[in-house]
Amino acid sequence: MCPVVSILMPCFNSASTLGMALASIQAQSFQEWECIVVDDGSSDCPGAAIEAAADPRIRYVRLPENKGRAYARNRATSLARGEFISMLDADDWIFPSKLATQLEVLRSDASLALVSSYMGIVDAQERLVGVRGGAIRTGEPVIYKNFDKLAAPPMPFAPSMFRARDAGGIMFNHAYTFAEDSDYLLKLCLGRPYAVLSDIEYVYREWEGITLQKVTEAHRTLAKIFWGYRGQFPVRSCVCMGSSALKSWFYTLAHRMGRWDRMVFRRSAQPSAQDIARFEAALQAVEGEQARRVTGDAWPHQPYAV
């Protein structure tokens, strides 16, 4: 039987975090999934974490050399069998409720290009320090929007889920080392409605990996992407290019003035007490799934509910 959801996971030198990422998938309340892990030429040993998971729904592909996230995601996409596509990077993890909640929204409205969610930003000690989701939280469980004009994608890519048929023919651009996810979202969503879950469903380890070089290069790449839309949006493409250049300049200035950490921190909102409570419950569930492997309990098992 084909899985309902295909989870695409590029992996590069993430053996230390891959186990938790896989545990968070196994802890899902919705269990009809497959996970396609594409090892992008890692020098560590991600295969050990996959063996420890001992789950036939996890499919492992090793590339002989590093080709970049775009290539790895395209390889995973080519192998996906699910009706829906979801993302998870090997150094992040998801709440046990994520797949079920997003599927419910997508199935209720066939017009939606995708359903994303808020992300929880954690520090090196796995503490929730920020919340980010693109849309302003309105108090409603689901925020519905229309991506009706050219701009930087207004929803996070990492937590996104969409129909495989809608993504048919769309590829991640191998030429982009950064912002290839923004390029993909523009191709998939521009001119269509989308939704963002108001709750955190995805946990993003940003603080250890974010650098000035990555941020400025991402904005330079965005400018190139916007230039490609100049025929369809002659004015907006120039406005968006200017905005990307200005943001890159602001980040560079903040770095030179010793305010880099403050600038990065302002990218996210402060978590609420409810956010922290849900995060701690989800963390406990995922860590419990990891502990199950140590005790030798066999799959299948009773999924956690958070």
C-alpha cells in the first residue's frame, strides 16, 4: 500500500541530530507515511541512526558526493510515492500532531496550494527561544491567505505540506546554494491561496548555523530570483530586488556594529506560555520515542498524542 505522506529529508553531516528527526516522525499521531532520507555525501555515519530506527517506512539513499540541498530534495521527490509531500531537515524535528493537522486542512480545501505552520526556534540547549510563521497570529487555529503578488514567500518552507500533483514538474534549482526553497515556493504558490497553522508544529535549529554570509547570500539569490519575474511583474520585480539588497545591507551593518545577535533575535517573536507548554510536551514525546529504541521495543507501537 502506498503511503499517504512522503516526507523528504536531505541529510548532510547531521548524524548527531538525525535520530531525533526520525523519532519525531515515528511519534506522529498519523502513521501512514514514508520518509526518504537522502544522504548528500556526508562524512559522518547517518546510516547508524536509520538502523536504530528500524522502521521499513524509512527509505535511505546515499549520494557518492555532496551535490547540495536542491539536488538532494529533487532526488527525494523523484522517489516519493505519497499523495502529499512534506519536508523535514535532518537537523530539525516536528511535533507529533503535525502531519494529521496539516492533512485535515489540506483535505478540507482543494484550492490551497499548501499548508505551512509556525516554527519553534531553539537554542543549542534545545530551549524554545523564538516563534516564527510569516503570517500574523490572529487567534484562529488556521490563518488563510492569498499569495497574490510577487514578494518573498510569506510562509516558512520547512514546515510546508502540499499535494504531490501540484508540485509535478516543479524542481529545486541546482544553481542556487541558498534560497532554493524560496524559488520553489514562488513556483508552487504565487497567485494561489495557502494556509498557516497558528500553532508551532516544526522545530528549527537556527542559532548554531546562521551566519552573515548565509543571510547575505540568500538575499542576493532572492534578487536573482525576482529578476527572473521581470517579464511578468516588471515593477514588483524591481521593488523586491531593492528590498532584498536593502535587507542584506542592514544585516551587514548590524554585524559590523556588533549587533548581529540582536538582529537575528528580532527575526522571531517571543514564545507564549502556551507555546512553551506545547513545546515541552512535544519534546517529551519525541525523546520518549528515542528512549523506546534503547529498550528494544519493536515497531509498530502506539503513537504519542500531543
